[in-house]
Amino acid sequence: MDRAELTTEQVLNRDIPWEQYMTTKLITGTCLQLLRRYDKRSETYRSQLLDDDGPAYVQVFVGILRDIFKEETVEYVLALVDELLTANPIRARLFHHTSLVDKDVYEPFLRLLWKGNWFIQEKSCKILALIVSARPKPQGTVANGEASNSKSKITTIDDVLKGLVEWLCAQLKKPSHPSRGIPTAISCLATLLKEPVVRSSFVQADGVKLLVPLISPASTQQSIQLLYETCLCVWLLSYYEPAIEYLATSRTLPRLIEVVRSSTKEKVVRVVVLTLRNLLSKGTFGAQMVDLGLPQIVQSLKAQAWSDEDLLEGLNQLEEGLKDNIKKLSSFDKYKQEVLLGHLDWSPMHKDAMFWRENITNFEENDFQILRVLLTILDTSSDPRALAVACFDISQFVQHHPAGRIIVTDLKAKERVMKLMNHENAEVTKNALLCIQRLFLGAKYASFLQA
């Protein structure tokens, strides 16, 4: 049988020769007794055993995974552990019992992530995510992997989280299983990104860009769940500034807005609305949301019959925030947004002398960031309209800023603009010529030049 398609039920139907393992001293007599008592019993009976002696069973299972490498046995024990955690996720706390403080409960699962077949990898990932999330936060008591008096090296929680993030990113890039690799990784991330240290590791591993292609409208039940958990990951990342910086420079926002516009699944709409609410006040997100038509979409969503209170509250907050954003959006904010997005056009402010007089000092922000972006547009844009407007705006800066000619010359603008004087588009050559004239003549004579 293809081990990638194994089910837990199939694995648990096996008979494992525990007595042979004791004979070869791979398990102790005590382990054998515990296994005989537990294996092939009813769920109710097992549940009672775990209530009475849970940490001892955890120690037995971890010990087998550490010392026995036969694939069928490893799969069997992972299926047992997965079964007991699925029945009651709170049992993950058993792995952090004080009696296990010197035991390396993480190491076998972390190792198996990379060395096992898909069944082993998937179970190890799921189990690790649960036991990591259930660890007690340090408050005097010592959680597994936090610290220890043991002389042997114990896998630290940082090792575990780093190893997990590395494996999850590897799955998103090149899944071990064609249909289950990515959903498993996303589901695990949706649990782990609640941890600030995981958010940091994930951003450092350049993981955020791996989520963006998965944010797209879904129709089947499986794809809706994947979309929901992906958006849940983005929502968790929206609380972390370095991740927000990446989200701002990617196609995340248009994709989120397309999902919220077309989705009918309440949980998907809720998590996207709450993400948009978090991003609204950050950087140029608010202005972009207005530009992408989110106020109208919010109105449409509010008219629908949602039952989730968080969603209704989120829509109200988003509506108010967008209204405030529209009010606050000054002419320079709109101009700045247009430049940063590279969408230059002949909107009225470009040729409005009052706009340039009132806002010329704003161009000094962030070491002349807007001016530098205009120069980058000259180098990189293939849109004649954007090139013409950029040349015109640079000429306006030269005219209106007291040190405009010196600043623009220092930024090597002259060479870039001169290249455009031979452009095939007449609008580009006309504005490139105007810009060069202003650079050579300076602001004193600029008023004699007509655009």
C-alpha cells in the first residue's frame, strides 16, 4: 500500500509484537505492562487509564519513538498519540507534566518530520503543534524544553519552533503530498502563529510570500477550509509589524478584498474583515482600501443577514475607519498614494500650482522618498503616461523647492530624464524637455516656461 494514503484506522488494525521488543530490551517490563493494559482497548477504558496515569503513557510512547525505528511501529505509536489528542486536545498538557521535565518529549517528533513518510510527517506535525501550544508559559515552573538540570542536551522550545517553521515553509514551497501537504502546513501554521516567536521566525524565513497565492476565492468545501485557515494566518500576522511591512508591499490587500467581496462563507468573511480592520490604520493601507472600493463592499456586506457578532462589529468599525480615512485623505496623501503605487495619471493636483506651493515641504519626508520613487519610475516604468507625469512632477519640484535643482541633480536625475528626450511618445519627450530646461535654468526662469 502507498504509505502516503494510509489512514489512522488501517494503522491501528495492526498487531505490534510488544513482547519481542521487551525480549530485545528495546522496551522495559513496565512499558510492556502499560502497553498490554492500553493497546486494543475501548476508548472509554483508555480514557480512564490516561486520567489515572497519563504522564506514564506519554513517557512510554515518546520512549518507543526515540528507540525503535521500524516504520510500522513508529506509525502505530504516532496513530495512538494522534488518537488520544484528537479525542481530547487538553491531553497535550500531559507532555508537560512535572514528572517529564527531564525527558526530551519533542525530539522524536521533530526528527520524524524530516525522516518519515507522509503519514509519519503529517502526524508528527499535528502532534508537535498541539503539544507546543499546550506548554505552560514559564512562571517559576519549568516546561519541557525551557530549561533543565539534566546534563544531556534537551531539545529547546526554540529548536522545536524553528524546526517546525522550516518544515512548514518547505511544505508550502514543495509539498511532500500533492493534495494534503499544503492544507496540513496551513492548518498547523494557523495554530502556531498565535506564538509571537513563530511570527518572527516565519517572517525571517520569508514565509509570508508563500501565503499570498493561496488567498483567492474558493468554491469547494476543502478549498474554503484552506482559504479560511490561510486568512486566519494573515489575521494573526496582522498583529506583527514586520509582517505588516511585507503585506504592504505584496498583492495581499487586493486579494483579501476580492475574497471578502465574493465569499458567502461567514467564517471566511469574518476573518478577512477583522484582518482589514487591523490593517486599516497602518501605513497607506487605508488609502489603498478606499482606492480599491472597499467602502462600497462594506455597505453591501452590511446589508446581508450575518449572525456572527464579531463580524457585525468588525464591519461597523471598518465602515467608520474608512469614513475617517476618506475625510483625512489630504491632496498630498492622495498624491503620495498615486506615486507609491506607480499609478501616475494627469489628476488635477499635478498641474495645480497651489498644490505644489502648499505641499512642497512634504516632499522632504523620509529623505525625499516621493522624489526618489518618481526617479525610480523613470527607470522602470514602461507606461508612457506614468513617464510623462513623473518628468512633469520632477520639473514642478525643481520650480517650487528652494533647493530643488541641487537636490534633483544630486540624485542623478538629469541623466535619467535626458534618456527620455528621444522617447517614441510625444507626451514623454515634451515633459522630459520641460524638466531638462528647468534643471538647466533653475527656478528663477522657470515661470517663463510653459508646460
